[in-house]
Amino acid sequence: MPQTAGSDSHIPETIGSAYTIIENDEASVDDIIEAIRKGLTVPFGKGIPLILRIKKIWSLSAKSSIC
């Protein structure tokens, strides 16, 4: 099963904390999609530190209380 990683970041400090290396010499979208289908990927990443998780929760709750 091919794997990819992504940060799905909601705060600036976590942008880029997860990413995917695609083993492919071609740069077209179709070539990249095909490399993912073939499993030519290496996902990298790390969990979000607790303080940033708290900041995210606080930020989301502050936004919802404004609405």
C-alpha cells in the first residue's frame, strides 16, 4: 500500500513537520501520481509537540467563541 505524509497544519509552527519524498526523476503531475501509485514514496514526519497542540486547541476554541 503506497504511503504519503502531510502536516495538515493549522498553525504556522507546524508547517512542514511531515512530508513525502517521491523517488522519481520526472516532475510532471502524471509522473508523480504514478510514482505514488507504485509506492515509490518515503513518508517522513514527527508528532506535534504538546505545547503546539495546546496552542492549536486554544486557537480553534477562540475562533469558535467569536462566531
